Amino acid sequence: QQPVQSPQAVILREGEDAVINCSSSKALYSVHWYRQKHGEAPIFLMILLKGGEQKGHDKISASFNEKKQQSSLYLTASQLSYSGTYFCGTVLTGTASKLTFGTGTRLQVTL
Amino acid sequence: NAGVTQTPKFQVLKTGQSMTLQCAQDMNHNSMYWYRQDPGMGLRLIYYSASEGTTDKGEVPNGYNVSRLNKREFSLRLESAAPSQTSVYFCASSDRAPHEQFFGPGTRLTVL
């Protein structure tokens, strides 16, 4: 069951903030976030396990609402280097090995 | 450390031809994965190997076979290539599922 990401695309000016959402219709064990630049491999950002924790990585943080089966990725004071496509991946409860990715959110940061 | 390596980087096949995509990791990871990426579709899991000696189907296994040759290597075989298999193929590994996955550089495959 592929998670749903929103928005599909967003354009920001440098220094602005953005939120990318990821939701599932099934019970989640964990949510994973990756960023991929054009022509490159995806790079891991963070994992959130059920329990509603919030994590941070530089100025990028994420939350996981276990009750709503939703996760949000927060990018604050965006930099040009944040440009790329962001994917959330979900692991359903009881399927520990299978990571299912959403279709991605394309983020472009401009001057 | 090279991380995850994939060969070849590019390949063009004719419909019906067969080929094997090779993947190797030098991080002593237990789990390995094969994904395909098509425009607008994100990454879709083809097959995975949670540990040496085991393989399981992912979301889109039809038309593919895999072999976990040893702990380091995980190959993906297309027995009879079809144009629908034109895609970018990524191999990934993790110390165990569902931890951080490290991706290889990808193989861009075109089937004519």
C-alpha cells in the first residue's frame, strides 16, 4: 500500500520554510525519509518509529503521528542544497522488511 | 569503502534478451534490496533479501529473478526483457530491516 505524499511539488525562495506530508491508510511501524537529487541515488535523512517521536537533522526535522498514520517533514530556512525530490517510505506493522515508497515531492529552492 | 556498487551503469537490450544486473556491498550488511524507479512512480521494491540465504518478493516481482550469491552480492536477472522493464534500477543494503538503506548509483536500462 503506497503512502500518499503532498504536495507533489513546491518552489521556495532561499530562507523559506516547507512542510511535506506523508500518510498511510494502514498501521505503520516506521516512516523513513530520503532525498534524491537529479541523476543520483536516494540519500537517507531519518527514520521515525511508532511512538510519535520527532527527529531532527540540521534544519530538517520530522514528526510521526502514530494515531493518524501520518508523518511530516519540516524544512526550515531552506538552502539551495535542499533542492531535490523527497520520498517518504513506510513499513507496515508486521512487515519489517518491506519499505514502500511514496511517489515523491519535488522541492526547488531558488535565490 | 566503496559502499554499494552496481554494474553495469547503462544497458540497452532488445526485447526477449536476457541479462543480469550485479550488486555488491562492502559494509557487511545483512539485508539487500532491488528497486526500480520510473518517472512519477517513486521507487518500487522488486525483490529483497532480509538475510543471506533468503529472498522474498516485493511489489513488482513479475519478470525478474534474484540470487543472493553470498552476504556481499545480490543479483537481479531479467530472463526475457520487455519494453515495460525500461527503468532505472537501484540496489540498496541495510544492516538489517527496516534500518537506513544505502543505495547504489543505479543502472539505467532501456529495452527496445
